[in-house]
Amino acid sequence: MKQVRRIAVALVLFIAASSFVNAQSKVAHIDVTQLLSAMPEMKAAEAELKKLQETYSADIESSMTELKNKSTQYENEAASKTREENEKRAIELQGFQKSIVDAEQAARQELGKKQAELLQPIMEKAKAAIEKVSAAQGFDYVIDAQAGGPLIVSKGEDLLPAVKAELGI
């Protein structure tokens, strides 16, 4: 009789423990940065961005050299020119310098737009793969392993409505 009771208690504890384990959410993590850097599409995008950046840098460097040469020329000729001509040249140099600054800003904006254009489909592909694998392996949550990384997949219960109700919101 004692053995039957022990077996019954063990069976009840086993069922309770397995129910408790099944009720818990499964959580996984992934280093998205490492995943993205391993993708061939990312390497191609980085190469394209680097090439574009080098092109912009070469253009700006060329303009800076031209500005420096003009500035040196105007300084050397300043003594032989009238005051009005020197003022015009100074205004010309300031305008040229402003155009270089504007070109740098435009280059940064274009690089940013191109980066977003190239990276968006890669990020979507990675996220879809993460979601597919997490669903296949039964994970409810997938968290980016980077410090402060975002939640990538969330299939668990959302507590927001219950917390709002508790706060009377």
C-alpha cells in the first residue's frame, strides 16, 4: 500500500512538473550583428558603400586641394591687386568653401540613403530566417545578444492590457 501511495505521489509530482515546464515560455538569443556580417549580401553591400564613400571622398579631396591652391595663389597675388579685387577673391573663396561643406553634407546624406536602401532587404531576410527557425524550434521569444539588443520575435502573452487595467488606464 505504501508503494502504491509513493508511486501515486511521484506520478502527481511528475505531471505537475511537466505541466509547469510546458507553461514556461522558451527564450533564445542570437547575435544579429554576427549573423549579418556572415551574410554574403552584407559583404556585397559594404563593398558597394565603401566604393561610393571613396568616390565622394576623392571628389571632396580634389575640391579641397583646388581651394588650397586658389587660396595660396590669391595670397601671393594680394599685394599686386586692388582692395576691391582682394575682397572679391575672399568672397569667392568663402563661396567655394561653402560649396565644399555643402557637398560633404550631401555626400553624407546620399551615403545614408544608399545604406538604408541596401541594408533594408538584408535585415528583412535575416529577420524572416530568425522567425522561421524560432518557430520551428518552438521559441516564444528571441532576443538580440548584443547589450541592450531588441526583442526580435515575441509570441508570448502581452501583459500591456492587464497592466493598463491595473493602473486604470
